[in-house]
Amino acid sequence: MKHNPWRGLHVLADDDPRWLRDPVAQAEAACAGGAHVVQLRAKHASDRQTLAWAHAIRARTREAGLRFVLNDRADLAFAARADAVHLGQDDLPPDAVPGVWRAELALGRSSHTPEQAACALQRERADYIAFGPLFETSSKRTPWSPRGQELLGQVARRVAPLPLVAIGGIDLQNIARARAAGAAGVAVLSAVAGAADPVAATRALVRAFEEIAP
């Protein structure tokens, strides 16, 4: 079976001031805990600070052999030599990302409906698609109600073989449900960023993820 670089646990390193650790420390914990992908989500910082974090996380993920994704900003992702940029529905449209950047960056695309996921697959040439929120979440504001396992499974089958990454309200108690529904990857934020021991939390999530057959 061909290796899927987006399969596994995606840990979001987030700059919300409520977390006890900054994004670099969160990323370090994710690396130490065996995550597969680290994604920088910087909604509060300046471009200069975001790029500094991105360079630091890029170095640590490279040492650990993890993929590194930067949210929202293709320019900063390219400057930091990230593996991918992840674009939400309100971000720069994928077809507006310069070709020279697309040649270096994989593209992750957020989706909330089957139609958005199909567009990401067919028109936007995404490399993986995130779908959610799967469950109720307090980590970010969203106008979307929980999508649920049944719809996640439908979308996973619709976009196959492109990997679908479930996001939104995923923690140790429900990660198996996300996997069982057909997600190739699962993305978590508060389950690691808000943990007293983020390394142990990451390890536990990875174990739970791997217990469910692909």
C-alpha cells in the first residue's frame, strides 16, 4: 500500500493566549509524543512572530521526521519551507496561490459540506481535505454545527483515495469514532494544547488512533 503522508495524528500548535505553552513548546510536545503532523495555527500573532515560530517548528519537525503545515498563509508557509499550507474556506483561494509556491507546498483544504469537499478534490487539487467540525468544539468559533460520523463517512468515501482528516472536538474519548467513520487522519487542538502533560496526551492519542484498523 502506498504511504499516505497525511495519515495519522495532526496536532495543531495554537497561539491562543489561554494555553500555558507557546506554539513551539506545543509542537515540541507533539514531536516527542509521536504525532505524525504538526500544524501551526496563529490567529493572534504578527507575521514576524508567526514566521519565527514557523522556522522553529520547521526545524523541530524535520529533526523528528514529521510533516509541518502552516495554516492560512501560503506566503509564510513558503518562506518557512513548510510541507504544506492549510487553507480555510475564507482564506486565499487555492487557485490564487502562485504556481512556484504550489510546486513546493502541498495543499490542505478545510471543508464543512460534501460540496466543499468535492470542490477541493476536483477543482482545487487539494492533497488532503479536512472535514468538520465532527463534534462540538470550544477551540475555535464556527458557524457550522457538528457534522457527525455518518456524514464524515460519506465524505471520506466520496473523496477517496484522497485522505480525509477529521477535525473539531476530537479527544481521547472519541478519536476511535472518527477513525471508524473513515478518517485517514484526525486533527486535535485542545486535547494536546490544554493537557497538563502534552507529551503523554499525544502518546495516548497516537495509541488510540493506531488501535483502529486503517
